[in-house]
Amino acid sequence: MLNPVRLIAAKRDGEALSADDVTALVEAYTDGTVPDYQMSAFLMAAYLNGLTDGEAAALTEAMLQSGSHIDLSGVPGTKVGKHSTGGVGDKVSLILVPLVASCGVPVAKLSGRGLGHTGGTLDKLEAIPGFRTALSIKEYRRQVVDLGGVIAGQTGDVAPADRKLYALRDVTATVDSVPLIAASIMSKKLAEGNDALVLDVKCGRGAFMKTEAEARRLAETMVAIGAEHGVSATAVMTTMDVPLGRAVGNWPEVAEAVACLRGEHGDTSLMTIVRALAGEMVVLGGRADTVEEGVETAQKRIDSGAALDRFRQLVAAQGGDPQVIDDPSGRPDSAPVTTIRASEETSGIVVDLDALVLGHAAVDLGAGRRTKEDDVDPVAGFSALKTVGDPVEPGAPLARVHTSDPSTIEGVRAAVREAYTVAEEVPDRFPPVRARYTVDGWTDAGTGQD
């Protein structure tokens, strides 16, 4: 008989658990035999002492086998999935899925909700009035056939163990653990029915992986898990020190994603990352021979309007109101309620914007959760953010604030100001895209050089 106290104590003391023990614990938590408080203790022990490769593999497999797998073998073409390890202002999936689908590569994506200081793709999409993320497997499969792209939440049948653990990690300070992240991601990715996978592994202050060493370990772990299950995976390491783009939150990020699909913000770090990931996905999907060719193909779809049109179709297919895609300013209750300004003593150039601080401020506005039962405010967040390289004059606007609860504003005003560093000269920074990893090893992004 399972004794969860014994397993918690063993992990607390740094011992390695057998695959059978890990499987039994996950199964018992999924069916409710093991309560939240005991699984929370196990997660903290795993967070503090780590998991062996064998434990991480067993955890992935247990979560994968806790539910059904989506079969997309009847869908023509090579299906390519995408996952980001999470960051602040990360609206990449909102742009990338319709963009790649418009290139003729089917993309099926199961997404998550906000985790810690990072926003969730599902929360952002549900800020579109009427948008449904709870699709049946039949609806999910049909949309891949009809539109070549879908973004949905996990159904009750897909990796239910991960869904429960994901919510618990968010409220027990056990999010940023390499083996827990790798197991969670890959249990979902292997269940969603794709033939290949591109992983956006974020690295920096606003990411769960703060250092390149951590990001490399996570990339290597996930690519190896994919290979073991016959899924070709490419990991791209991207920088997450400052928020991606000029919007953070739910509806503000949707509005910015629409602008990007219209061809705006083309020279930003956000779109540099989007193009790099799109190039990889188009190659894996067999629509280009090189990443450079894949990038060119994707850019043509943006320029022609095909990518934006595909997003509009995706929104309509999932019950959303396509009119707010045509005119994002027309979304009810989405107008900014106030503006946060620089002090009268501030003057110079933005040299830094702390993504972690801004992410927590967005949560305080209502864009994220403090407990797993919390609802999120669909309009909450920041827009028109000053970012690195922008000049700032005394009293200049730093951010527009969106929220349904004006009582939250004063609590974030000081935090937003403190997130900014203003000086006379911008120091050297990491490039948006740092490197890429496959089973053949690490190469410089876009160069193919070791």
C-alpha cells in the first residue's frame, strides 16, 4: 500500500525514488487519495533537492499516462507544436500559431494558465469576448483539419495529473524547478498529437530559468524526452530580462499581438523571436529547407495579411468575437483607467525594465493568480510601456494601466516606477535569440555554428 509520508521523507532526505514509487504517488494524487497538503510537501522536497533523470522521466511518463493521448495521425502534413517556458509579456503563441498555420504547417497547441509572475496563454485568449479554450478532443482535431491551427486548454482526458500539479505548483512556490518544468511541459506536449516540437526556452531575470546553465539543462532535458518518444524537438534559447513588447497582461497583450500580425513592431525583440521560432517550425513542417527560408516564408504571410486572417478565423472558430480583432479598441472595458508617469526628477534613457517586478505588478492588478481558485481580470495589465532605449523626460508616461478594480492601482504605481532604470547610455545586452539545441547539440541561433 502506498505510504506518501515515506516518499515525502525520502525525497526530503535527498533519496531517489523508484519509477514505481513516482507512478504510484502521481496516480494517488490524481484520484484524490493523496491530498494537496501532502503533494505540496513532496513538491517542495523535490524543488529543494532536485530529481534524478530517472525520477524526472518517471514523472513525465506518469503524467502522460494519467489520461488519453490525442491522435492526429489522420491529419495531413507534419504537425508541429510549440511551447514557451514562460515570461513576462510573452504573447508569442498568439502570433506564432496562426502565422505558422498560414504557412501550411498544422499547429496543435495545448496551453496553460498564468503561472507565478508569468501570464498564461489561455487567460489572454479568454480576454477575447466569447473565446472558448475548453474544447473536446473531437473539436480540437476538427479545427486542426479545418484551419490548420488550434490553441486549447487541457481537456479532462489529457494529462489530468499535470493539470492538478500545475495549479498546485503555482501557489506553493515550486514553479521554477528544471525537472518539474520539464516533466510538466513534455507530458502535455507528447499528448497533444504533434509530430515535431519547437521549444522556446526563456532565460533571464523575468524567466523561470535565470541563468544560461539552467536554460541549457532544461532544453537538453526536454529534447531528450522528446527523442525517447519519437518526437523531433528543437529548443531555442531566448532572452527574458525585460518584458517582451510594450504590453503585459491579458487583453493588452492580445491587442499587441493583433498589431504584430498586422505587420507593426517588426523590428522589435518580440518579432525577432517570433520569426526565429516560425522559421524552425516551418522547416520541421517540411515547408522550407532552411531556417532562413522559413523566416522569409513567415514574413511573407504577415505582409500579405494571411497570418492576421488566420488568427481571425481561429478566434471565430472558437467562439470569440472577430470584431475585436478588427478593432481591438472596441473591446468593452478595455480602455486604460490611468497612466503611471515618471517622477519630475527622472530624465534620460530607459536602460533597464525589470520584467520580474512588472510581472508581479500585473498580478497585483488582477492579471494573474495568488491562489489556484482565483479568477483573473480579462482586461488587466499594462500597455504603451516605455522600454529599453526609449527617452524619458520628467513626468513622461511610463505605462498605461488597465484594470476592472481601480483599488489596485495605487499598490502598483510605485512598483512600476521602481522597475525602470533611467540613465544616459544603454549598456550591452544579450540578443533576443541566443542559441538553439537539437539532439545533435548546441549551435548559435541562425548560424548553424557550434
